[in-house]
Amino acid sequence: MANISSNLFSSEDTNVWLSLQRAICNSAGFQRWKSELPSDILDKTPLEHLVRRYLRETLETLAY
């Protein structure tokens, strides 16, 4: 998975992603989802990876 600071993204893309990531982190859905994770996962997983996992799981759920 590409790091946000990777050259694959323009600075505008990075700004949009960071803004979206902040909005997701502040959402009730993300907070509820995060509260259900084991503490060892929360402790060792970077926030960006948690957001990506949340989005992936949410989209998988919606696909059903």
C-alpha cells in the first residue's frame, strides 16, 4: 500500500485525502467500529491504515 507521502499523489490529492481521513476519524461510524477492535490492533496499527481498513470493510458490507 502506498504511503500518503509517496510521489504517487499530488499535493492536492494528499490534501483531499487528509481532509477526508479527518472527517472519517470524527464520524460516529468510525468511532463505533474502532471501539470494537482489540486494543492490540489499535496500539500497533497506524491511523491511516485503520481508516483504509474501515473504508474497505464498509464498502464490502455495502456490496452485499
